[in-house]
Amino acid sequence: MSKRDYYDVLGVQKSASADDLKKAYRKLAMQYHPDRNQGDKAAEQKFKEVSEAYDCLKDEQKRAAYDRFGHAAFEGGGGGRPGAGPGGFDFGGGFADIFDEMFGEFMGRGRGGAPGQSNNRGNDLRYNLEISLEDAFKGNTTQVRVPTSVMCDPCGGSGAEAGSSPTTCTTCNGAGKVRAQQGFFTIERACPTCGGAGRVIKDPCRHCGGQGRVRKEKTLQVNIPAGVEDGTRIRLAGEGEAGLRGGSPGDLYIFLSLAPHRFFQRDGANLHCRVPIPMTVAALGGNVEVPTIDGNRAKISVPAGTQTGHQFRLKGKGMSVLRSPARGDMYIQVVVETPVNLTKRQQELLKEFDKEAEAGHNPESEGFFAKVKELWADLKD
Ligand SMILES: [Zn+2]
Ligand SMILES: [Zn+2]
């Protein structure tokens, strides 16, 4: 099953802004909305497709993942999400806001699915993953081991012992709901026998105790796109906890954090690095080699007379930018180090050096102390 490109679905350019996307989506969603196309299967399909495309592209992180990996970014090992209830749409989490905004008035609130489907959904899981700045720079594929629940194999997730199968609940005839007359009102509530599932298990699976899922550690691959920021959230749809008795699985959210780096501080796409240089290099000039985030070296030539705090900019040597071939810059701030533990000879040389001193060698301190003198002179008057 090949899926259409999300940008094509919405009829926008890859460079479309969030506003363009929203406009395109609104137009198409209005056009294909099921309320306006009762019983039109093709329109329903279109509507789903448009919603799915927008749901992905409106989220900056998902869009980044999509741009980089295409549809594969959202497919777990199983190939797509089995959770969509029969007959109902499975709108991703973010759909409701716009949906309500546009159609809320005449759609009502209920988004009903199949009986028992929603409350059997597996839990979403969160996994905290710390990555190095290098990995954030170049992107990476890493494996995570997540303690979770997976579908029980022997019963295929049904919860019924092999050889048997769940039977339709006789109390509610599979509807999952029962009606009771109370005075003038008919009250509908979840079926007390099957708990809303519509089916009952007479002979529960021994392996999972009738749950349809078992605890297990799962190993998953996580693709980290180059340029990710600290705090980025990656959603692996359907990779959360398995659902109860065949219910749809939850999602797995990977929360990325960046480990502090030995040399670099990140500021968006730029990197900052503080480099101490010997006093002699600062005074006489010279070359200094510094590491770069891509694993190479960069040479900076320090001109004679360089002061502490001077900043060098290495263009294009910063971080990679999400969804872009661009790179930020690297800023080197030099700190001139005053030598310590001098030998007798070094001290003599420096004293001799000092004897040579004339006005103009230390313009900053000369200027400063000249002003201090003026201040003291003014105070005397
Ligand atoms: Zn089982
Ligand atoms: Zn029932």
C-alpha cells in the first residue's frame, strides 16, 4: 500500500508555512467533510487522508521527521497502526482542536468508536533518552529497550485460551451497552457482564490470564534527526503498551535531552567555545587549533595583540539545522592566560621586558588609570 505524499495531499509546497498548511487543510476538510458527503466513500477516504496529512505536518517535530524519513517515520515495525476502530475515524491526538473549532457547533462532541475500543487502548509510554551533542549534530539511529506490554502470542491478543475464542456477550448481544427504563427515561450504560467489550471470555488464556497481553521488554529503533533540540519529543505511533484483549496499542514518546558537552555550549544553531590561550601567543600572535562538532579541527590565527574576550567566528562550523542543509556558526572566545609558576629566569626576563615599557603598550590600562587620576584630581579641587 503506497501512501501519497502529505504535501501533495494538501496541495502545498514543501516550503509551505504553518499558515499555508492550515488554510489548505481547512479548505479541503470543509470540502470532504462527511457531513456534506453523506455515504460518499471516496470523500470519506479523502477526508481521512487530508486529516492525517495535516495532523502530521502541523506538528513541527513530526514534519521534520516526515521530511527526513517520509512515511517510514511513523510506521512502527508492524507497518501502520492497527488501532482505528471499524467505521470510525482514527484521528491523531491533535485533530480535535481544529475539528471542534470548525465543526463543533453542529457535530456534537461524541466521537464514538467501536464498543470497548477506547477503554481497551494500551497506555502511552514515555522514554527519556539522553544523547550527545555530536549525535544531535549528525543525527543517529539508536536502539532503546522499553519495558512494556506486548500482545500475547498464544491467544493472539484475544485473551481466550488457544482453541477457544471469545463469545458474544449474551447480556448485551455484543453491543457493549445496555438500556434500562427509568421512569420516562431510557438510560444507556456499559454492559455489566462484559464491561463494554461486547464479548466475554469463558476460557481465559493461561499465558496472559485473559488480558491478551504480557509484560515484556521491547527493543526499538529510534531515528534521531540531525539538528534536534534539547526537549524534542519523538512519537512512535502504536509502540506503546499493547491494548487490553486486542485493543489498540498506545504510543511511545521518546523525550530527548542533550548531555552537556566538554567544550561546546549550544545556542540554537550556534556553538560557543571558550579557548584559553597563552599570554605569549596573545601578544605575539600565532595559530591555535580547536575541535569542531563534526569531529574535525579548525585553525584560528590569533593576531598579535589579541585581548581576552575577543571573539572569532567560524562560519558554518556550528550545529546542523533541523530539516535543512544549513549549519550555524561556531564562536570562539579567547581568554588570555597569565602564566603561573615562573622560573627565576622567566621572572628576570619579564622584569627586563618591563624595563623596555613605554607608553602605548597597554592602551587600555593606561587609559583607565589616566581617567582614575583625573577623577582623583577633580575630587581634590
Ligand atoms: Zn494470552
Ligand atoms: Zn455485554
